[in-house]
Amino acid sequence: MASPETAPRTAGSIKRVVAASLVGTTIEWYDFFLYGSAAALVFNKLFFPSSDPLVGTLLAFLTYAVGFAARPLGGIVFGHYGDRIGRKKLLVLSLLMMGGATFAMGLLPTHAAIGAGAPVLLTVLRLVQGFALGGEWGGAVLLVSEHGGDRHRGFWAAWPQAGAPGGNLLATGVLALLAAVQSDAAFLAWGWRIPFLLSGVLVVVGLWIRLSVSESPVFLEAQRKAAQEAAAGIKEKPPVVRVFREGWRQVLTAIGTRLGENISYYVLTAFLLVYVTSHLELPKSDALNAVLIGSAVHFVAIPLWGALSDRIGRRPVTLIGAVGMAGWAFAFFALLDTRSFPVIALAVTVGLLLHGAMYGPQAAFISEMFDTKVRYSGASMGSQLASIIGGALAPIIAVELLKDYGSSVPVSVYLCLASAATALTVLAARETRGRDLAQDGPVPAVPAHVHGRPGSVPLGG
């Protein structure tokens, strides 16, 4: 068997792997973000009826948060088996679970039809979504990171990250189209179901592409070595145990790195829908179209930020986004308050550009923190625990702050503090650019193959 160092990595093969990961993550994020948009626009009325629109929205976002709560469990389970039997098999399973749950949401009866059973069923399906997505991110970015070489890993690994705005673009685009061709009454009555039912078609396409790629060569080599150790009577601890014993510092670094990125994204996209429609009393099409424009730019920017991290390092690029977002947190709402659509679209687009600087290098940065045998578990746990602290609570906290203070200033302070936490984490972290993923052990101070490369920076710090 060829080792990871000698296994061929042609441009065609890495592009197929990237395409499979990008399509899969786009579909899974489409499913996940579709719920967030529906929670802000529809579910508060159909599943959580209340005399106070913000209270109904808050209850809808609580079920939205339940999906995040299930993500660490999904990360642990998928990470364990992904580190044992392979990345590809688990990615196929996550896609089936996510797509099935989303399709079933489109068939759910509402509160008016079956009463309290409706939100219960909705919550169960949301749990399945969260569990599946918890295993998706780690597997998708690792499959690309481990297939690609060290030199351009930031660029290639950023493409599965682009699945997030890709999915949001798709979900928001479908909702915006329906909002344009349907009356509010028709959309509320049955139109909202269409995007959820479309998930069934998307999953078939995603499976066809995802099943066509090969397993990661780095993982196959690690699996071969594990089989030799097992034959020699050497017993391995479960990946989760090893991560908590040996890699807890990396897990904490991954959480801190994701905190500002995660919170800012859900404020810029999910909470934006509430702020524009409920607080500013503008048409929901204004908010949806602004996110649509911003997501298109975001989709292109993420791989570019990843490519820049290959030249100057993961830490500097992430710091650009974190520091920039801390300042933009206040300008963002001031621009929204103008009630001008072009200005609102500008506010969202600039915010997502800064978010992309944090998000683009993240896949390579977190992948490079962990050894092969625990990489799926470690990356998934760090990422998904951050999602509970960040993404799960961000819309709830933002809605509650707006409800209590009637002002966006507390939300800006919240976003600024989260971005500052990420900046401090990254400043304290070691640079990982250029790490050979086939080599286990601590991140070296300066990998030998990085010396002399144009634009290289020392690792460490």
C-alpha cells in the first residue's frame, strides 16, 4: 500500500473529493439553515402561536437551539467511528439522516391540527438534524484536508466551509423566490413546506456524488498501522478518551477559535431576519435578499481567505476577521437602522466577508491541531461544543437582548466580546500551517518543508 507521502494526489482526484465534500455540506447546511429561516418567519406562528410575536420567535429559536445541543453528541459518535472505520462511510450516513429529517419536517402537521404534538415532533426531527450535522463537518473537512497536500491545504479545505454559505444561499434563495411569487397567506398555509420537501431530491444528488470518492489516504495508512499494532497485542484507547486525556488543550483552542465566528454568523443571518421584520417592520424579502447577496459574496470569499492562510498563516487571517468583526458589530446595526435595502445588503455583505476570514482557514487550522487517529473526534468535539456556546445561543440571546432593551447596542456588545474572545484565543495558539498530517505528535515549531517558501512564517507563538 502506498504511504500518504507517496500516494498520488492528482489535480483531478482532489477536485473530485472537494466537489463531493462541497455538495454534501451545501445540502446539509441547506437543511440546517432552512430551519433557522423558518423559525424566524413561519414556525413561530404555526408551531408556537403566541400573542407576542417576539415570544413566539423565542420559542421557535429554542427548538432551533436543540439542534445545536445534539451536535456534540453527533460529533462524538461520528468521530469515534470515523476514526475507526473511515471518514467516507460516516459522511454518507450523516447525509441520509439530515435529509430524511428535513424531508419529514415538510410533512409535519401544525399546532392547529394536532396541538402540542406538533412542536414535539418538530423538536425530535431537529435533534436528528443536529446529531447528523455534528458528524458532517469533521468528516467533510478531514476528507479534503487528508487528501490534499500540505502546501495548499488551506485553500482546498476551505471549500467544504463554503458549503455553509452555499446552503444558506440555496435555502434563502428558495424562500425568497416563494415569498416573491406567493402571498403571505399562501406561504404560511402551505408554501413553506416546499423547501423542506426539496431536500429529498438534493440528498439523492449528494449521495451519488459522495459515493464516488475514495477514502482518505492518510486515514488508510493510520488504519494499516493500527492493524499491525493490534496484531502485536497493543490495545488502543477509544479516540474520545485519547482526545480528553491528550488533546484537551487543542479542543479548547478549537472552541475559542470558533466562538466569534459562530456567534457572528448566526447574528448576521438568523437574527437579522427577526431584527429587520419585527424591530424595523420591513418586508421579510428585504432581509432574505440581503442575506442572499451577502451569501453569494461569502461563498467566493471563503476559499480566497483559505488560500491567503496558505501564504501568511492560519492565525493572521483569522485575526483579520476577528478584529474586524469586533468593530463591525456596531456599524452593522447602525446601517440596518437606515431601513435602506442597499445599505442593509452592504451591512450583511461586509459582515460576511469578515466572517469568512475567520471561517476560511478554520478547516485546515483545526484539522492540523490533531493526530490522525483522533482527528475526526477532536475536530468534531471542538467544533460542535463551540456551536452550543455560540450558534445555539446566539439568536436566543440576541432576541432576548432586543426584547429587554429595545435597542441593538447590547447585541453589538455581545458580538464584539465574542469576536474579542476568538482574537485572544488565536493569539495564544500555535501556528499550524505546513504541518504534515501523516506525522503524529505535537505541532513542530517550524516544519522542515516550510523553510524557504515564499511568504512563509515561523510556526509557533
